[in-house]
Amino acid sequence: MSRRQELVEIVRQARVARAQSDATEMAAMAELSAMEGDDRALADELTPELRVPTAQVRKRITRARHVVRTMPRLLSAMESGELEAYGAGRVVKVTAPLSEADTVAVDAQLAEKLALGTATMWHADNLARHTRTIVETVDPGGQAARARSARTSRSVELVPGENATSSLVLTLPAEIASACYARLDALARARGKDDQRTMDQRRADFSADLLLGNDPGTAPPQADATVYLHMPVDTALGISDTGCELDGYGPVPAVIAREIMTNERSIWRAVLCDPGTGNPVDLGRTQRQPTEHIRTMVRVRDRECAVPWCHRPARHCDYDHEAEWVRDGGDTSTANSGPKCRSHHGRKDDPRWVTHYDPVHGTMTITTPSGATYTGRREPVMRPRTDHELEDQALRSMPRSKAGDECVNAPTAK
């Protein structure tokens, strides 16, 4: 066997191992789901174990329950190394609207078809296509109902990307999505020869124009945005070129932040930070309801849900008193508050979950019902300066004589 053949065999064996591991995970998740009875709570508990977003964990739990309960032959194929979780997920998407009995029937027919077919039938796209064909034979009268159900799941999702880009994903009825794309394509193709943008760039720019209410193609798409620029107090009149933070996205190059800031329709706010700690300047309050100023400061300081593995933007989270207002006599201030998404805010009242958040130092300790304890620490909005850097800054800021080698305030000879 050549080295190339050996490497291909290693790749194949890795696929088999992944498939078997995925089957083991599915079986365990399905059993845990039956024991727990609350998939949202279970997803919260498993998120730090699986190290993926909670929304993905919920999908995996749902998929596991579906496969284990109604598609035992598909699970058997995974256990034998034929099919990974991705391929199984494609089958689950097709069969999800069916009744349990119909799903069991599809599972049986699919297994028979795969047993008589070739290896290429296991390819995820082919598998989904064959499953759709079987579904139409098992439940021919349900096609319209399935379509109507799927079309109610219209949605828009913002997916942060890399290098100061994000994806806006629209899930629409097929004919509407096709019509939208056709219009964007027509607008892109109608541009003159002097337009140096690629077709993809034109379609992207025109879609942004249309959503923002601009005349497509007349100007580069701009957005009304609130931009938080994090800077130390002693340099509040300047912007560091080491990078800025865009609320809801993360670090962006300073030049990009300045371009957004100079948009005449945008609002930008300077977040003044303690240069020694990197934390925003704090406020306090004795009323129960926080002012918008306190809410904004908490959102800017924490940026995300306080739970270590949850990255839901703070602007979409609840304002949570760490020491309760009524029960513990906690005050309403940034020193006694933090953002928690609605799901994790609810865990605070579940006796099986033990949480403690220190808003001042930004540390969160959380113990799950299984007894695992995790600790996370909030990152400062800007890198704290070292003592040496602070001393250097102080020396540089002292006024100098014309000679440049002594302070203006130094004693002079009479």
C-alpha cells in the first residue's frame, strides 16, 4: 500500500470513528433529555461540556431525540460508522414534520434502499434527496401541510463573521427568495461598465440599499449606528489605532470604526475607561429601576451575557441585580448588576444551578446540576496599562523647556 493509500485509509477510519462517536453522543443526549424533561435547561448544562453555542446544543438534543426515538436503523448506521451526525441531521430536517409512525416507516424504507445501493448514496445530499422521495410515498397527502408549516418558520439571523464582516441570513418561502435574488441580480447586471464592483459585491450592496431605504446604487450603503469607542480617560480626545469595539460584533480596525463614526446619521459615544484597569467609569444609584445611563454602562462594560459560554449581546439581555433588591437589599448600580440572557437569568432561581457574579471584577462562577463548576472572567473593554506605561505617559505629558531637557516648572537661577 502506498503512502497516499495509507493516508486515505486514515481519513476513512477517522470518518468511521466520528460517526460512532456521534451515535454515542446521540444516545446519551436522548436519555438525558428523557431524564431532565427540560431541553433548554439541559442545553445550558451541556454547553460548556460540548464547547459550542447553546443554540447548537439545543439542535443536537432535538436531533438526538428524533433519531433515537423514531429512526433506529439510521442510528444503527451511525454506530457502524456509515453516517456522521451531519448526514443524519439532513435526514432529520426532511422527516421532522412527519408523525412518529410515518417517520418509523421512512426509516425502514431508507434502510432497505441504502442496503441495495452504492456507497455514494451515503453522501449527505444524496441521502436527503432519497429521503424526500420516500417521504412523498409514505405521506403523499401531507406535502402541502409540510410546506405551510415550513413557511411559517420565516426568519432573519445575524451571524458575526471575521475581519469586520457579518452575514445576514433570510429564510423565506422559496418563490419569494428566488424573486428577491432575481431582482438583486437584475439590478447588479444593469450597472454601467464604469462600475468596477464584482457581481457579488453589487448584489450585496444593493440588498443593503434596499433594506436601508436607499436608492439602489446611488451611494455606498451606510447604516445608522451607535458606535462605542473605548479609550482611556487621559486620552479621551484621541482614538487609538490598536482597534475599537463595535457593539454587538467585537473588535474592528480603528479606521473602520472611524468611517462608521463619521457617517452623519450615526451616533457615537466615547466610553471613558480607567487606564489602569481598562474598565469603564462606574455609577451608582439607590432606586430599584436602573436609569438608561446605568443600563448602557452595564451593556458597554460586559458586552455579553455574564455566563462564561454565552455570547448573547448584552443589549439583548436582562438587567440582573446580583444581590436582589428586595431579598438581599442590593442597590441598583453598576457595581451590583450584570447582563444575563433570558434563559440564564431564569437559571438563577433554579436551586440546582449555583451562580455567583462579581460585577466589579467581572468574574462569574457557575455550578451545573451535574456538579461541574466553571469560572469565567470578563475581559476589560481595553487593555489596562502597566505601571511602567503610566509612568512613561506621565513623564511625556509634563511641560518641557525650550531646551527640551528640563521641566518648565523646575527652579531657575536668578
